[in-house]
Amino acid sequence: LAARQAAAARRSAAAAVSEDFVCPISLEVMRDPVMASDGHSYERAAIERWLVDHATSPTTGLPLAHVSLTPNIALRKAIESLSREL
């Protein structure tokens, strides 16, 4: 019973935080998250495709200050950690 409760708690926790791990463009869990100038994180390939035709944030619709992308190492490590736990 305790093992089942612990497994249910892990599944519940994973479901709660997984939204933060999902790219708002692809709607898939990110493997290579990068941060754009809007402060939001995206899957690198998805935001790179977006930037070919847009100069705006896919999340806010506002113009991006620049199109440089910064690896979000902390987010990548958190996703990898959660993936190992599940």
C-alpha cells in the first residue's frame, strides 16, 4: 500500500510540474530548452523554426528585443532529473 501511494504521489507531482517542461510551441516535453528574449523557454528547434518567419514572441505576441537564444541549462537538468525519477 505504501509503495502504491508513493508511486501515485510521484505521478501526481510529475503531472503538476510537467507543464513547465512543455514547449509552448511544440506542446512536447523539451529536450534542448533555450530562453528567448521574452524570458520564456522553448524547445530549440521549435523556436528556431518560429524565428524564420516571426520577430515576435510566440507566447506574448510582443516584438522580441533580439533573436539570440540562451541555453536553459537549469531547466534541462530539471527535466532530465524528473525523467530519471519516473
